[in-house]
Amino acid sequence: MICDRFITIQKINHKDGKKVKILLTAFDPFGGDSINPGSEALNLINLEHEDLEIIKLIVPTVFYKSIDTVTEVIEKEQPDVVLCLGQAGGRKEITPERVAINLDDARICDNEGNQPIDTKIYEDGESAYFATIPIKAIVQKLAEANLPSAVSNSAGTFVCNHLMYGVLYYISKHHNNMKAGFLHIPYMTEQVKHMEDKPALPLNQIVQGIELAIKAIACNKIDIRTTGGTEC
């Protein structure tokens, strides 16, 4: 059963025809922060004029509870796509993640005090699962709008990677036709007013980037073939 204080679902419904249904998730604040750019942006996402149905979900920044929260809504809503958002403080770009690994190694505690170290997420899971959303098409779409974006090859080893892995693991076992992936976003400028060395984006640009990412997912059943790698 999902605890009400951890979840807010907002549907943007349409009456005409079958729409692409997207479950869009964001975490609550963590690590001592009072805000999370993902959940702040989630409230402002507005794609009501697009051929989409958006289900918005706030997820607890807690190992396993985050996965359970999202998979329960997956079963209830049966989305076509699951797109999870997470904060990547220190990054300067909006970064779709390429891969999630079967490892928890928490530098800090989650919001319930859990700090797993060198622990498999699922013993019967693959070593890694790759995103099934078009990550390079997302980067291209954001670049066309002059928004900083790049493919990321590491989602870390905290709850972001944990949730991405858990969702892809669950889908691989229960919903082979469902797409899923993860989008990391930088700090919002309001978070770094006293940390001038930290890269950040205005909230309106973060919202724009997420909306463009969703449009790229909806318009590209397969990813584009272009470089997105790095030298190291």
C-alpha cells in the first residue's frame, strides 16, 4: 500500500483517442536539502496540448520503497513509458542515463537512514539494464533548444540508480513492451545562491528540458544513431 505522504499523482487526461501514457516520477528532497528540482519541476510540467497522458508521481528517496512505490503505480496505470527524474548536483547538463547497475553503495543515508554498501539490488537481476527510451534523441532535442544536455554513462550508486535499475528489472520480468529510463537534472539556481562554484539551471529551463525529453520519447520509437560517448 502506498503511503499518502509519499505520493502525489496528477493526471493530465485527454478525451480523444488513445494517447501515449507516460508515468513521470520525481524524488522528494534528500541529503538535507529543503527542495528537489525534480519535484519542483514536476508541478510545472504542462503538456496538455500534446498527444499524451501524463501521470505525475512523487517518490520517497528511500531504497526499495522507491521501487515499490513506482511499480505499484505501474501495475495500476499500465503506462507506455516510465521516465524517472533525479537531482545530479554538480552536473551542468540535463543527462539521460544510458545504464543502471545492480549495485547500491550509498555515500550518504537515504531519507529513512538506510546506507547499503556494496550490495546487490536484486540477487537474480542482471549486472546492468540499459535504458529503453531514446536517450540520444533526447539529447538532440534539447540541443536544438540550446539547452545543455549529454548522455550519461553512470547514474551513480545511490537511490537514483537504485530506482532506475529496479524499474527496468521489474519491466523485464512483467512488461516487455514498456519503455523506461532516467533523466538526471542539475541543481536549480535557487539551490546554489550561496555556492557560486556549483553549476545550476533556472527552474523554467529544467521544466522545458523535461518537456522536450518527453516529446522526444513520444516521437522516437527507436533511438537515433549518433555519437554520445566519452573518452573517459
